[in-house]
Amino acid sequence: MKATSDIFVSPQDTLRRAMEIIDKNSRQICFVVDRDGRLVGTLTDGDIRRALLKSAQMDQQIETFMNRTPKSIGEGVPKNEVLAKMRQWNIRHLPVLDENGRIVRIEGSDELLGLIKRNNKVILMVGGFGKRLSPLTDNMPKPLLRVGGRPILETIVRRFSELGFHKFVFVVNYRAEMIHEHFRDGEKWGVSIEYLHEDTPLGTCGGLSMLKNKPQEPFFVMNGDILTRANFAEMLDAHVSTGAAATMAVREHYVEIPYGVVKVDGDKILSIEEKPKELTFVNAGIYILSPEALTHVPQGQFFDMPSLFTVLKKEDNLVRCFKLKDYWVDIGRLEDFHRAQADFEGYFGG
């Protein structure tokens, strides 16, 4: 959306003028700019109504009632990240500013959703028993445990949805009826959800053999106990660009050796390093598979994702990793659960 005159007001304009602007642009908001065109605030129709309820006069200046800390972004931010910010901040319009703080354009969530809607399926493995989180999971499936006031699985769905993904498949087992009851067909979140029921646990990959309609394009498989701000759209783009059969998200993990490490040659000491930290990469529980990878998944048998990657690699298929830089936590233990509670507001907007 171009930055046109029907969305701008000055701090010295009146509430009446702001109402006229908002009525004219039908966007329920106007942006307050100074004489140099720099963004200094916003005013919504809700702000005006609240002002009038507090006995404000229509000829009073906007600067008394405007939001002086408006949300904005700089130029060059990818579309999917713009939409993610809008979802996080619960706003429908977001100004894009140049280096001098002037509005270049206004991004709208409706327009962005139309641009980046992705039909790639997201298959979430949500059938585990979560025994390490007992007693929290004694009567509830782990994906429904609440972090930040909502179920872990709901936050996963919301994050994918922010980035344009809308086709979900839940592989369920333990307390499946509770997951059904909460999510139903996904309409509440603007997505569609199908369910696959495991009679017995089939691992992080075996449940894929139950897919009735095999995906015709790359698709995600993800564990249902992970909270992350990962850019799934960027991961998908990387997978497609490499032509890989499978991509695994990995996360940096430092291991501290609690002793002095001595390197030797025979009986000669070459070096001594006190309590060194070694960098490793760990499986982050997020994968992208190309359709041909499904031919290697055995029918109705327990099969985990690392086994699939091993088989693919042995048969000279290209398997790659995607290094996550964003927030990520695997909620497998009680300490992880409490950590996620503490982190939630800062990363997911409360």
C-alpha cells in the first residue's frame, strides 16, 4: 500500500479531522507525521472513541490522544517476517520507514497473506505420552500443556500460519480426543487440520505411512513439543533451492568438558586446555521432506526420522541441514517447560 495523503495527519490536527481521514480511508487508523514527514504516532478509531468517552472535544489536537510509540519496521525486511511481526503485535497495518524515519509505504496483513500463502503441508507429530513431564501429562497430552496461557501446539500452528502455511496434519495417539476438542478443523485459526490416528506408536516418521493423499510438494514434519521463532518459510526456500530429498533443522549446542583436556603424542604433552567448550549441532526436531522421501518409509512400522535420513544418505540422496538462529526450546523435561514459561512473552508477544 502506497503512503498516500488519506492516511496522514499532523499532531496539530483535530480529532474531527482524524475522524474524517479514518472514515475516508476505511482502514480504522491514521498515521501522525511531523512537518518533515517523520512518523511520530498513530491514532485509531478506538483511540478516538475512548477519548470521547472521557469527555474530549472534537476540536482538541490529536497529539494529546495519539499513541506516541507506534510499531514500525525498516526497509528490506522480507514479506513473511513483516507479516510475522504484525501477527505478534496484533496489528493490521504496519508502516515501513526509511533511514530518516519517513513512511515509505504501509504494509497490510490482508495483502501480505494473499502474497505469501503456501500450500505445503505441515505434519505435526503430537501422539507422544510425555512421560518425562509427569505429573503434568498424566491426564493431558504434552502438546496441550499451556505455555504463556495457550497450548504449545497452538503456538506452533500460529507461527506457521504467520508465515503463510495453512494445511496441517496432526498425527495423534495419546489423549487424541482432547486435541480434537481444542483444534477441531482449524477454522478458528484460519487453517485446515486433518488427523491421522496411530493405534500404536510409530516413531517420529512411521506415522507418515498412514498419509492417504501423498504430498506432491515438499512438506514439513515437526515434533509437537517445540517452541520456536524459526523462519519456516526461509527453511522451505532453502530446501527447494538445493533440491534436497530431506532437510533437518539443527541447533548449535556447546558442550563444556569439566576437566583440563590434555593432547599428547606418546608420552609427550602437546597442549593443555582448561575446561574447553566444544561446538556441536543437535537435531532440532523440524524437518522438510520432498515427496520421493516417502518411498523409504516402511508401512505401519516404527521408524524414526534419523533412520530415514540415514537410509536416504546411504542411497546417495542429498540430505542437508538448516541452521536455526532463532529462539528454540524442546519441551521434553520439567526444567524446559519452566524455561519456556519464562521466555514466552519476550519471544511470542504474550
